[in-house]
Amino acid sequence: MRSPYFTYSLATCLLIASFVLALFVFSPEPPLSLYAFLISINLSAWILIAWDKAIAGRTITRVPERVFLALALLGGAAGLLLGMKLFRHKTKKGSFQYSLVAIFAIQALLILIVKRYLAL
């Protein structure tokens, strides 16, 4: 039997790959493909937190916080924050929330810097 981490990682990678591929087909230019990646990873993170909320309280193995934080580090912090607020999931975990907000703030700052100096 495989580890549930393998299943979550594989499902997340497949979601991200399918969204990026679909969006890249419609926007082959480099800045637009970066936006396509950010949209797809945030949508994948949002779907994963919705799924984790749906299976909460059952005997099914839940998605570990490490997977959520890894997605946030890859660019999905906004999708996770939106999912947390919308589904009221993981809102009592202070350390998780602080980590996620810090990652989001750093990413937002990086996006502003890149947009300002590279004129994307």
C-alpha cells in the first residue's frame, strides 16, 4: 500500500499540470504562461483544501499541513487563504495561518517587485 502523501502529491501535480497545459495552450507568451501557472496552482490549492474539508471527520487519511505549505511556497498561498476563509477550514490553527499569511505577503511583494521592474 502506498503512502497517502504519494497520492496527494500525485493528485496535486496532475491538477497543476492539467491546468497549466490548458491555460498555456490559450496563452503561449511567457508572461501569460506565468500567470497561467499561478492561476492553476492557486486553483489546485483551493480544490485540495475544499477536498480536505469534505473528508474532515471521516476515517480517510487527511491532507497534511506540509502539503498545503508546500503548495503555498510554490505559489498557491492566495488559493489556500481563500479556501480557508470560504470553507472555514484550518482557521483555528494559529501557526498554520501565520505561516500561510507570511508566505502570501512575501509572494505579493515579489510579484509587485517583478511587475514593477520587469514591466510584465
